[in-house]
Amino acid sequence: MIIYFDTVKRKRPVYEAGELIKLDWDSKTVLKTLPIYPYDPDILHDPNPRGNTRGGKGILFSEKKNELFLGTYHSILVFDPDLVLKRKITHNLFVNIHEMCFAGENIWVSSTAIDGAVLVSPFGETIKTWWPREEKTLQDRFGLKPMYIDKNADNRLKYIHAELSTKEHHTHLNSVFKFHEKTFVFLNKLGAVVQVEPGVKVVAVDQLARGGHSPAVSADGRQILLCSSFQKEVLIYDLEKGILVKRIPLLDFDEVARLREQYPDQPFNQSIFVRGLEIIDPGRILVGIAPAAILEIDIDRNRLVDLYRYGSDVGDSVHGLVHLKK
């Protein structure tokens, strides 16, 4: 199995704050690494010590095109399987990209800083946008108010110095994901999974999910798996009922508990910060943590199958994660 993953290195200069890694999982051999940072437009300084503009974001792999798509703060970089850069996709509404998903050949992108989801063509053309704070269903449920933004302007660098995630009404939309014809988003600050199409409805809301990342729908469409980043767990929800059906506490695994002891929390850095989730098959998943490492978990037996350590700093975390079978 080949794994592509990227890192965010907090409290580092932007140009030294992330990598893209190609890993042979069976032998735990790093096949290639590349530095990852936003460019054109360049970001020379980021005063926010947390991730923000730093490192890589979500990752997708197109088997049809044999291409890897990697998000940076304001652009998507497209590579061949050997990590040779082929092209770049950018857009005036790409502002702190997080997770992405394919919609056919098009790409849904979470534009987290401005609380939006943007569907673009492979060439970066706008197909549609979706704004949770402008949806009456969500305004009524959560008391949201719209964010003023000039959607026709180039917003890519406008919000670097603004800590928007602390603002009232901010939802921190950090994931867009699909199952067949249904499209969902995850509103990190609310702990809410929302169906965007067809029709807008709240699927699940849970305090444990607040601050979470990287949701994915199981192959049978019955469950949503989610990284509970601050609880240090993987949460599994019944998609139809919207209820929590299983919790997998990562600190129950001895190897992870030892990592927590070896690398305690720091200011702005949480040890065993969980982000990046990839479903291998119905019973196994990959999960990213900080310090940058990847766990292979048997979710049926609540068992840690394997662990790969990449980083040795609690400020270095995995963000995007995808696997390919050899």
C-alpha cells in the first residue's frame, strides 16, 4: 500500500512549515518528500502561530487521471504519482483550504476562513458555491448571521491576519464530502454534519465532534467516521439516525499513550491532535496524529494494527491522507 500524506508544522516560517510525503506503508520506506507552502501569491509571513497558511491541507487521488491533488492555503497543486508537479489550480475564493472531495471531475473545496464551500472545474472555474451562514435552515437552528465578503474580489490573501475562527457566527467549515449524489459539509465549530445537496438538512450535531476534522462516509453509506481532534478519538455516527454509535479512544492504545507521555502538550500544540482519516476497507482505517504519525486501526476490534512515526515535534501534525493499493 502506498500512502500520500502531508504535514503542518506550527510556529515555523511559512516556507519551512510543511511537507508532502510518499510512503511505502508495508516497508515503512519514505519514497519521496517535497516542501509544501503557498506561492503565487506568496505568503512571506504569518503571525498566527497555529497552522493557518502553513503546510499541506486535504489530499485527493484521481485513479482515472492518475493524479494527486493537494490543497495549500489558497491553491490546489496537482502532481503525478511520483510527486512531479503538473499544474496548479487557484480561485479568488480559496481562503484557507482544508478538506476537498471530487464531484465527478470537478472538485468541492472547503474554504474555511470565509466559511464557504466552492465547487470548481479542473481548471478552477466556478461551478457553484455554498455558504452555511446564508442558509435559513442553519440560521434558524444555530442563530447564524451572514459574513460580509466581496465574493467577486480576490480574497486569497485578505484574511491572513484576521483570526476569523474566534468570531461570532463563524462555523469553521473544514470539510466537504460526498456519498453518491449526496454532498455534506462539516461545521467544525458547531460539531455539525450538514447535508448540502439534495436539499439542506442537519444530519448530526454532537458536542464531542466540536473541533473535529476529516469526516468520511463508509462504503455502504451507513456511517460517518470523524476525527475528534481534541477528544483524541475516532467517532462513528449512524448516518440515517444522526446518532453516535461508537467511540474509539486513541489513548487506549499503549503505543499512543506512550507518545502522549513522551510529547506533552505545548502552547498552540496539542499532543495526539487527530486529523486525517482514510478508510482502507470496511474494517480498517488510517488516522493521522501529532507528533506527525499515522495509525492503522481495526475499527471492528478496536485494535491498533500498525503505527508509523514521521515527526518528532508535537507541533508537527498530519493533515491530508490518502492511500493507494499497489
